[in-house]
Amino acid sequence: MFHFMRRGPRAFASKLALSVVALSTALASPVLAAGKTITAVMHSDLRIIDPIFTTAYITRDHGYMVYDTLLATDSSFKVQPQMADWKVSDDKLTYTFTLRDGLKWHDGAPVTAEDCVASLKRWGKNDGMGQKLMDFTASIEASDAKTIVLKLKEPYGLVLESIAKPSSLVPFMMPKRLAETPPGKQISEQIGSGPFKFVQGEFQPGVKAVYVKNTDYVPRNAPASWTAGGKVVKVDRVEWITMPDSQTAVNALQSGDIDFMENVPWDMLPVLEGNKDLKIEVLNKFGFQTLGRMNFLLPPFDNPKVRRAALLAMNQKDVLDALVGNPKFYKICGAFFVCDTPLASEIGSDTLVKGGGMAEAKKLLAESGYDGTPIAIMAPGDVTTLKAQPIVAAQLLREAGFKVDLQATDWQTVVARRAGQKPVKEGGWNMFFTNWVAADVMNPIANVSIGGRGKNGGWFGWAEDAKIEELKDAFVRASSADAQKKIAADIQKQAMEQVIYIPLGQYQAPSAWQKSLKGVLDGPATPVFWNIEKSE
């Protein structure tokens, strides 16, 4: 049985008071009365606002407000035109994208093919799926102001799926001057062509982020479906209110002070279910995979035996019971590529899903030469879906013989710190936990955590594994679904042996909103705020 660390009543009262002050400050906007406004408490505070700089979902959600995409994925998993349509040559080596009419940046300038080429290139340096596409790409050029031509070195079956991917990192389009920002540096302005404009003057990290309707946006003439179709904005303004205390947010939803709460704590669902004015729904039906990621660059996790000992110490049921509690909303699953999907394999996950690995973990750690170096684990306390994992993991690792330095922090600090490669004493880290929507991890190319590129474009933790990269190349060249399934199983086996990351199971997260909101969309990259009407 695992219990969260509790603070005294005085500390809780202070935190609650601060949350109330933050709410009052956030809602005291002179522009609030101008038109219809949706006030939402998202899963995290927004601090990093470059959607190609980080995989953090709050930044992805910000990206969908401000930016648009060339292609998109609908609820039938079909790729649809968004900013552009396309043609493919008979030899499958040339893809030609044509921008639709009426596309303008928020500063009034027209969207050009050169802007989009630069955007694709920047995304292709940062995103795992984009990197693999660029490995197969001979050139991307603008043949005129509205035409983008992508030429391949050899046929590649995931071109459209890569550009239409619904979740992090999304290939959002931005002006060329911003897209030419180096991958490791954040863009300097928030100028997109999407359905909302970001109000920079009202942005207060830790308090609120504000978006207003882009009146120049021309939606596609198609029903909204996931991230595809017509992005019709039916309100004037959206405000994301930062409220790290879940009880305060639930109270604000109950009283009508906010309209939407992205992540309702599972133990608070019974309270909200009794409110006839609220609607509760799981918007992402495919759910999330939660995982632990180690830093391959620093001791002790630069040693594969130590990583293996850490994996053997883990137990998914302990994590999921502490995180979710209600088995209705979670699934024990040892598959890197998500259970109940075509590529699912649970090779090597026995101790994760059944438990019983602690004795072997202790033995292997003793054999590894581990010198007692404390494991710096970042533990964010402000996100409902990320609080439990580091606490449970710390207890299990200590039981296995690790010394653990559990560092209380907030999620946006984790997002910033995990990008750094410094030693622990200089602000570095050994382990963090995160969640991926299922759409981001369902295959070896989309799943950026499963890469082996190391420092050369690898995801935070910088796992280096040439065999995994070779298997991923084989996966995209495979000529049949059966061949792909076999290769995916080989990748699962290699990833488990090297402990590329530790899959800790799957869960669904319910959202809640006032019934005065109609048209809230489901999908793998929710919430989005187009298509929502608000009645008085």
C-alpha cells in the first residue's frame, strides 16, 4: 500500500489560499465580458510555448490553438487535407502538396510554401517520426508560392501519416523566419495561421494563458473530426487558468467559476457525477501509457545492469493503484506499442505485469558495481496524472538497494530540466516519469521514446542503440503487416533488454465541463477548443 506524502493543515490552507488568489487574479480580466469566454483548467501550467521545442502535451495543446497543419488525422484514422492537399507520383517517390486559398499568418502576411518547407525541416530535426522521414528524404523544396515538393530516396510508406500525426511533436506550420530558429532554441514570437491568436500581453506563466478567435481564419468546409475538418471557432476567447490544487479546481467547476477541467482526479469523480449541470467524459478513448525514463548519459544508469535492476524492481499494479486506484480506468500492460493493437507484444515484461522481480533486482544491483550514487528523481506535484509514479518508484528502488533523492518540483520545471545534459550536481537528473497518448506510441516510428539515436537527435534520456535504429529502418521497409509485427516484437525484445524505458501500464483520464458547453471533441490530442459552443 503506497501513500502520498502529506503536508500539515497550515501548508494546505496556504496553498488553497494561493490558488484562490490566482483564480481571482486570472478571472479579473477587463476583456472577459467582451463576448463568450471559455475558462479552462488544463492538466498543467503553460510555460514553454514553442510546440517544436518540447513534447509536453500542454505545449502541443497550445500549438493547436495558434498553429495549423498541412494534413490531419480524422476519427477513422484517415489522413485528410488541412492546409494543403496532395498528389503522389506513380513511382511513389514524389509528393506534391498544394496550399489552399485564404491562408494568412496572424500578422496578416500570406502563408507560403517556403514557410512550410522551413517548418517541415525544423520539425524533422526534432521529432522521431520526422527524423525517420528525413532519413528517407532526398529534398523538400517550394516550386512556387503554393506548392511544396517532397522527393524521396526510396519509397517510404509513412509520409502522409508522419505529416498528419495528431500528437507530439506535431508538424505545425509557422513563418519561415521563425521556422529557421535552431532546433535547440525556442522561437521568439507566437505567429501562426491557426484558429486562435495567442494574447502575449496577457500571458502570465503560473496564472493564465489567453487566446482570442482569429477572425481571419478560413476553416475547411468539412465536419470537425479529431484534428481534421473544419476548425470553426464559436466563442470569442479562451482562458487557461492555472490551478494546481485539484480540490480548488473541482470547487471552481462545481460553482460555475470555470467551464472546463481537463483532468479530474479519479477519487473526486463521485462528487462531480452527482452534479446535474456537469458532463463527465473520457475524451481520449485510447488512453495513455505511463512510463519511467532514465538518463543514459549519467551514472548509474549509463550501466545497463543498473537499468535492468531498476526495471526488475518495478511493479505496474503498485504504480497504477496509486495513480488511478479504480481498475475501470487502468490496464496492466507490458507492451511498448500499447495492448490491444496490431503491434502489441509483451515480450520481456513478466515482472512488470506480474510482480515478483524484487529478489532478482537486488541480486543484479549487487553484481552491477553500483556504488550508492543517489538517483535524482524529479517528482512533480502539480499534475494529477504524474504525482504517484515517482513516489511509488522511489519506494521500490529503495527496496531494491538504490539510494534515492526524490526531488519535489512542478511539471514545467521537469519539462525544462529534462532537456539538460548536465551532471546532477549542476541541475541534471537521473530519472523522470511521463505519459504518452496511445497515438504517440502505437508503432516504433511514432514512439520517440523507443529511439536509439543518443545525443544525435534522441529524446530526453538519450538512449543510444544502433540495433533499434536498424530494426526501425527494417520496419518501414517491411512489405507486409505480418513482417512489421515480427519486427515490432524484435524491437520490444531489444528495448526490454536494454531498458530503453520502463512501460508502467495504461490508463484513461476523464474530463468534466459545464453542460452549457456543446460540441466538445474527442480524439487522441484533446482538448481542442474549436467546435465548442457556449450557451448562456
